[in-house]
Amino acid sequence: MHILKLIFKNAFRHKLRTSLTVLGVAIAILAFGLLRTVISTWYLGVETASASRLVTRNAVSLVFPLPLSYKDKIRQIEGVKGISYGTWFGGIYIDEKHFFANYAVEPKTYLGMFPEIILPAEQKADVFRDRKAAVAGRKLAERYGWKIGDIITLRGTIFPGNWDFVLRGIYKGRDQNVDETAFFFHWEYLNETLKKAGRVWSDQVGWYMIEIKNPNLAADVSQKIDRTFKNSLAETLTETEKAFTLGFISMTEAIVIAIQLVSFVIIIIIMAVVANTMAMTARERIGEYAIFKTLGFGGFHISGLIFGESFFITMLGAVLGIILTFPAANIFGKELSIYFPVFNVEHKTIYMDILASFIVAFVAGIFPAVRAINIRIADGLRRIG
């Protein structure tokens, strides 16, 4: 208890320096936590992907469609439990600044395949009944103040024209990692309109979502699907939902690596700041450490005082930084909800904050401790006064 009291008093012997160091650590941990949250959010789709879902797309590119007739052939393949399909719509609401994901799906099979999307039973019935019905995520509806029954108009880019939808459902995520900013509607409404206009995209879909009976069958079912349509006019590429999502992330891999490097550079910088503080502290107290040695205290006790002070200052700043991370992430998530539909601080991010703080505290205390232990008593006593 006396040692802890001494560490506490030593830490605040120079209040301004300690306060600035604690503040620096807090800001560094806050920045580190936010950057790690950005990275975890980037890979969120991979982590939440179901092992029981496959995605089939055109082997050339996702830009090219697949015939609707593939649906029945895929359903007959052994191991397939269910199938749904969809097409990226790419509509614009108001202007380009108001971007959100919007696509056409077959709602009954789609909602059945994604149990993480929670839609009230009465709203679900209305969606199934109305061909022009649309479903929006809770966060998206809150952003624009949408209510059930509102008419929402999107300006088509891939499919030109103004498209009117009736909001019949507002879904919530089963857990906090589910994207609640998406907008989807009946694929039949899109298809019928294209047919009337004589467009070539009618009776074609952007991708198929396939639910399999057993995750262990993923590779086998994928190969069977792709073999079925080999040498056809629209060959397919089937992969797990996780692999499909990783394909998109790989396009931005350089950005992710840059963010990771910046997060570690922040830790190195704050390590240097804390190390400098501890070096100044140890230099000022060389005479005191020499007196401790004359009283019989060994290197273990002296290094304990130095490391204790380093850990106390660093962890105090770390706790403050971790506490500030949550409101900062909330503000950050709201401001950039267009790019980060889900922006939650995960437990592993907090663990990394704590681990980084321990590493900073330990490294910062090494050199001052070694110097204090190795200095001779006579040399230390000369510095008194």
C-alpha cells in the first residue's frame, strides 16, 4: 500500500507534465480506437456473412446479368435448400449526396433467407401484397423522416426514369451489426416496367442468393452450379457469401493497409511521448534512487517505482481515451452513416486499446528503469540539490 501511495504521489509531483501526458495518451487511444473501428467496420460484412449462403453471379463480372431461367435449374441441384435473387438498382434519392444501397429482390424468399432482417408480420404482409412496396432500414427511415405509407421517388441511373415506391415496411436488425440503411423493393415491379419499355434487362437478374442445407456442402454445391452453366452464354461464378464480400474489400485493400499503418504509427508516437516523460522523471529523481539504494532497496524496488508510475500515467490516459471512444464513435457514425452504415466499437477494439496501452507503458519505462538501476550510488548522490 505504501508503494502504491508513493507511485501516486510521484505521478502527480509535476502536475502539468503529467496532465499533458495523460491527455496525449487519451487522444492517441481515442484515435487508435476509432481507426481500428473503421477497419473492423470495413470487414463487418465478412464477419457477419452466413456460412450457409452462396452467391452466384456472372463469371465475367457482377455488371453482367444472369437469365431468370437459371433459378429453376439451381433449385434442382442437390444440397440447395432455398434460392432468391436480386438486381442492383442504383437509384438516386434527391441528389448524388444522398446515397444509400437500393436493389430489387424477390421479397418472400429474400426475407426468408435473411433472418437477421426483422420486419413486423403486418408490414411483411403489406409488402408481399403491394407490387410497388418498398422496405427501408430503421436508420435510413430515421435519417429522412420516412413513415409507413410515404411515397418515395428514386431517379434511376442504370434504369432511367423516376421510380415511385410506397414504403410498406421498416426493418430492424437482429443485432447491432446488421446494416439498417438499405432499401429494397419488388424485383417483379422492376421487371414488368422493363418489359413494357422493351428493355433488354427484362427477365434477368444481377445475382442469385442460395441457401444450402449444410455449410460443409458449400464447395461441392458451388462446383455443381458452375458446371451446370459451363459453356452457356452466361457462365456463372458461385462462391460463399464471405468470399463474395471479400472480393469487394480486396478492391480497397490499399486503403485498409494505410489505415492500419496509421493506427500503429499513433501508438509509436505516444510511446515516444510517455518514454520522454518517464526519462525526464527518472533524471530528476536520480538522487532519490541513490538514497533508496543506500537504504537497502534493490533494483527490483526501484524499477517497480518507475514502471508503476509509467503504468499509472499510461493507463489513466487509456481509460479516459476508451471512455471518449464511445461518444466519438457515435458522432462519427452519424456524420458518415452513408459510408459506414454500422459503426460500433467492438470488444476486440477495447482489448487492443488495453494491450497497446500496456505495451506503451512497459516500453516507456524500460530505459529509465535500466538507467536508475545501473547508476552508482556516489554518482547519484552528487546530483542532490
